[in-house]
Amino acid sequence: MAAAVGGDGITPSLAELIALRGIAQARVSARRGAAGVAGPAPSTLRGRGMEYAESRAYAAGDDARHIDWRLTARSGKPHTKLFQAERERLTLLVADTSPALYFGTRVRFKSVQAARAGALAAWRAVRDGDRVAALRGSVSEPPVPPASGPRGALRVLDALARWYATPPPDDAGLEVALDHARRLLRPGSRLLVLADPASVAAIPQQRWPALAAHHEVLVLLLTDPLEVEPPRGMLAFSVASSGAPSVAAAASGRASRTRIELDLANTSERERWRRAFDVEVEDTIATLAARGVRALRLSTADASDAWLALPATTARSA
């Protein structure tokens, strides 16, 4: 069990995220060879895993698939591209910043748990010799560029603290964030998606297989105990503009103008609640698994590093 690290549970602080370094580095890492590739664990390299180095004149025996067509057209002579093996893997954090995350009933908000989980992933990347980067769904804010070492991690932690302090006004959604990620990823990268289950469920299913084919993908679904086991009694909440109930909005005071109540002592109402929250999460996990993506729950009541200890098979949090 990880030692407690300070924080009010409502807004993540940079100091809180920096303090998580000791937890991430205390875990045993796979040994690394001279080329910087982890072992004896299964290879993290997928696809070609190569970066463009230069082009030179084509020689007999060169792979025709690597012909540099632009340079060939300009020079009038065939040229081929040369590649070099990537020495540093990329760990990319994709942060969902939908309003539903800024809510929690136990220990901390979902947003704070997301920031802490992302910080642990960043420090793990530093431990493993990876470059680390981060982004969110925004058309105005650029990604935190890939960088290695503590300096790279600190840039990511600063972004997580800012993004999860309050809902960004320009949030464009998780799908936009994944579009940005696709342009930044390279074969063999680690991709960690920190998201509310509803955000993940809204992503077209065909988006995931291409990511899983070339990268190590993990989706952490941020949940709260209230969503799994609501109180047996009357529970008030507000209805979002789309007409869907929003527990987060009711708890945070950002409710829309319609207030309704549910009698959760009633068996049928509890079953409807379970289908709307708990069953949807399980369905999302199963859907992602069928497309080669590992997905795990991370509750606001869990230790922030609980997901690091879980096996590849999905496990349900409290």
C-alpha cells in the first residue's frame, strides 16, 4: 500500500504530484540493455519502431518500400530513406478534462485522482528512461512536448495540475485529444488515457484497434463509489442540457436548471442506476478489451498507485 501524500482532494497541487515520485520509483522496473530497451519483459517495440535518419542514392538490394519519392522526383535519380532504431520510448498521457471529472464523494475528486495517476505514470516513464508528453482535448493549447528526465516529467506535472484544478473553458472532448495523440505517437509508444467512463463510451469503437496495434495502450476509467453503490434513500441531482442526469453537476453546484430526485431505496430505481453507471463501465471495459485495449477502473477511494499493481486482466475497484 502506498504511503499517503498530502493534498486537499479537491484541487491537485504541483507539490503533491512531485511527491509521488518516490512511490513510482519504489516499484521494481525491468532491466534495460545498452540500447535502452527494457528486458526481460516482453518487448515494448511494435511495428517498425524506427525513426527517419536521412536519404541517400538508391543501391541494388535496398527495400523498395523505403524509396524517398519526393527526393527521387526532385533529383531525377532514385533515393531511399534510411532509418535508425528509436532509443527512447515515448510515454504519452491523454487527459480527459470533461466537467464530469471535477466531482467526488470519497477521499478526492476524480480530477485529482486523474492528476495523481498521470503523475505516477510520468515518474514511471522517467524511471524507465522514456520521454514523456501530455495533451488534452483543446484546439488552442498545444501538447506538452516529449522530453526525458525529471525536467520532462515536471512539465507534464505542471500541466496536469493546471488542467485538473478547474474545468478548462475550451475543452473540446476526448475524441479531439485522441486525434492530437495520433499525430504525436510513434510505434512502440506507451499511451495512458485518463478519462471519465462516459467520455470513453462516446468514442467510436473503430478508433481503438489502430492505437492498440502499434502502441501499449491503457485506459484508466475514473469512477466514484457513489456511482457504484448509491445511498438507499432520496438522492437529488440536476439534469444536464442534453437531458442526461449529472451527479457531478449536482454535487459541485454547477447544476443546470432542472432538479429532480430519485428514490434509491426502491429496487427498480437502484437497478436503473446500476445500468446507467456500473454496467456502462463494465460494458466499456469489455468493448475495449475486444479491441486490444486494456482498461481498468480507478476509484476516487483507491490508492492512486493501485492501477500499477493490477495484472493485465481487468479488475474491478471498490
